[in-house]
Amino acid sequence: MARVTFSVLQSCLSFLLFSSFLQLLLTCHVATAAGGGRWQLLLRSVGISAMHMQLLRNDRVIMFDRTDFGPSNISLPGGNCRSNPNDRVSKVDCTAHSVEFDVISNGIRPLTVQSNTWCSSGSVMPDGTLVQTGGDLDGERRARLFSPCFSNDCDWKELENGLALRRWYASNHILPDGSQIIVGGRGQFNFEFYPKTKDPNVYNLPFLAQTNDRGSENNLYPFVFLNVDGNLFVFANNRAILLDYNKNTVVKTYPAIPGGDPRSYPSTGSAVLLPLKNLEAIDVEAEVLVCGGAPRGAYEQAWRRNNFIKALNTCARIRITDPNPQWVVESMPQARVMGDMTLLPNGDVLIINGGASGTAAWELGRDPIFAPDLYRPDNPVGSRFETQNPNTIPRMYHSTAVLLRDGRVLVGGSNPHAFYNFTGVLFPTELSLEAFLPSYLDQQFSNLRPMITSPKSQVKIKYNMKLKLKFTVSGEVKSPVKVTMVFPSFTTHSFSMNQRVLVLDNIKTPKIWDFFNFLRKGKSTSTYEVEVKTPRSANIAPPGYYMMFVVNQDIPSEGIWVQLQ
């Protein structure tokens, strides 16, 4: 570890007098130091490999892997054990395969999941409940519910036949009416809803059959985004459609990405819906960005011939609301497969994790990439990427990343093996948990960082209303101040489902008053009030819990939770 100098300790102690516990954690944690972001090692082991992650409104992150590959490194609560006839290692398992990470305390609590969650999917419902669906074997038709609590007595509840069909490697998305759609999965060229609809419970989607490559599929975990018109953008392999899921009609067919290479699992690029802006416009524009992946044939080459082809180094971007949409291709600083794309509260995109060659699936990825890349969507083509400070832990197949309310990005997982395997392998099963701190959390920007004072977290807001936020800043405030809303993602297999950023329209930003803080050696802190308009419809912003941020000169505040209803 780096030696902490007396001046650094003195600065941290001074900061303690005037800052919250969370701010202290961010600035005084001993971490790798460099421009372009910093890394924190939070826990050397959480007991499981974090294959799936979901942040909940109580600032706790639910993580889980799978239940049929032997004991984990953390015991079930209360000394309980579970019969596990499908496990090839242990028929009775007394260990947990799901945990709850408390962001504030940096602690872990084991949870009890009964069925196999391997390569499953999920979304958070409007009331904050995580609904998690599918998996393998005894979990393939399960729906699992986790309702967040601020005590330590909440746990998983399971519905044995919550799904109509087996869902394995499927994608979920929250819909404007608060229900979920579950799209695709291995051998499933269809979609269904949770809760179940009236008959028919399953709706055929030929597009998924058309994008299925024989021998490698390349259409699993399809990228699904709710468009601003209420239809679904569904991307699989190398092309996409706009789906009216109510009528099961394809509204629009998009051109294939130039080059023709697949981007879906196991070729495994990643994708985001870029931040939605100008929400009061008659026609709101929406763009999708797809980055990385493996060239066509890479899976077969790696699996059959032990030949690990270099990953793709391109991103393709398309305005899905255009009458004649076309892909625009850009080059990334690094080729990357199995990367995670995380939307940041200031609207930037962080591309993190993965390798430079091979594909997803067991043992088929090579050349880990340690340095994230930042993508600034508002910059001109050619000046959008910036490589960040690297970490030292390979995050390959089954790694994850999610945004936290304090602006950090939580990073965990990586297990390219059929079992827990810590020795004698190229990439051991990884149980550690890290955080990446984008440069907006650097101490040099602390005077620009807003702090929201009103409303308080957990506030309920309505559609199409005027909302006032008060915030303090010790340095200069420059207009326009942005207010953003971020829907927390369910992240697995390089796709952050339901991830969504909204930039609210400002009405006015008046300065309220100043006060002189003698304890801070003459630095003044100003209080401001910004008034914004909340989204006008559930097509633009589905109901549920969002993190809301104030952004000053690209520096976001710590977020507050708001429930849009």
C-alpha cells in the first residue's frame, strides 16, 4: 500500500470536520493515484463471484452467481443448509450463493437463494422490488423476489412457475405500465411478461430465430431498450428492430452494423441507450451505442481450435428515432470483448472490464484489459474517448459493474470456469469487490461538487410536474446546471438491463443566498435553487426509483433517491 504522508492525514482530518462520512470515504481512502480516475479495493472477498448485480433503493447491492457448482466461501445465514441434487460437487450445500452488499457500511450479508440463478436476468419494479427471472435446471422457470429493507431480515422469495417458458440468457426490461418483458433466451425465439398476461402467455418473435447463428447463436442476452414512443428497440447479433410488443408487430427494421460482426452473447459487446435530453420537445430523440464484441467465427475458433482472435475495437451509434436511421462507426482506444458499459450521472459512458481477444463462455477469453475507457457522447467524433487509470485485477467472463449513488462504479465478479477454481488456472475465480472513482470525484473538484439539501432522499415525484432542488456549492456555479435521473441497472454478462439516464429540462437556476464559513478559512458556500420539469410520460421514463443528481460543470453531486409514479 502507498504510504500516507502527514500532510495527507492532516487534510483528511480537516475534511472530517466539515464533510459527511461518505465524502470522507471517497477522498481519504488509500487508493491507486493517477489522473483519469482512481481505484479502491473494497473487500478482498464477498464469498461469491458477483455474476449478477442490482443496486436497490436502500443503497444495498444484491449479488449472486449460481447454485450448482459447489460450496462458496460464505456460509448460509443461521447455519442453514440446502438440499441441492443438481450440484455436481455437493448434494447438500451449507453456503450462500447470493449476498447483499451494504454500500455505506462496506459490509456483506449472506442471502438464501433456493434455485439455480445461473445466467439469469431481472429488473426492479416500481415499488423497488427486484424481480429476477430464469436460470438453469430447477431455476429455469422461477421468478425470485427481493424487497429491499433497511434492517437485515429481508431475503429472497421464489415463485416456482413464475414464467411460462424456460428463460436462460434472456433480457428483461421494465415497461411503462410497471410490468416486465422477458425477451429471448437459449432456444427461445419469443417473449413473455411478468406478471404473466392472459393467454397467450408467450409471443413468438421470429427476429430472434433470424439472428441465431448455427453453432454459436450470437443472439443471447439481446440488447433491449424502451424507445421514447413506447416501443422496444431489440438488438441481437448485428441488427435490430423496433417492436410494438402490445401488438407483436415489427414497426421498423434497422440496418445491420457495418462490417457485419455480431455483438451479442457469446460475441459479447455491450450497449447503452445514450442519455435522453430535451424531454419537453415534441419529438424526443434517442440514440443507442454498441461497443466491442468478437468477430464472426471467434467463438468457434476459440472453442474448437484454441485460437483466440482479437476483439473488435469499434463502436456503432444510431439515432433510433430517425426516419432513416444509419449506424455511425467509431474506433475505440482498445479492442474489447466482455466489457461493461455504465452510464455516469454526468452523461458520460464508462467502458470497463473484459479482454482483448477471444469470446465469452468458459475458458475462451484472453488478454484482460485493465484500463477503462471513458466515452463522452457530446464531443465530436474523434475526440470522444479517454483511457482511464488501470486496475490490477483481471475482470473477464462473468464480471459486472454498476453505478452507485455516490458516483462510484462498483466492480466485481470474473469466473471463466465451470466451478470455483482458485489455483492452476489462467484467471482464478475472483471474489473481490472494487470501486472505480471517475475523475469527477477527485479532490481538486470538491469545490465544484454540488450537495443536494432539498428534497430529501426517498421523495415521491409525479410525471410532468415542476420540481425544485436546493443545493450548495463552495466554488463557482456555471449555467446550465444539469439535473439527471438514473434508473439503476440489473447487470450481467456485459449488459446493464434497464439502464437509463434522463437530463431534465431546466426552468430557472436562481442564486438564493451566501454565508461566510469562518471554520473553512474564509471559503464561502452558496445555496442555489434549480427548478426542472419531470418527465412527461412513462414512455420516456418508466415508473420506479431513480437516482437524481445535480451536475455543475460536469461534476455531479451525490444522488438522492426519488420515486417516479
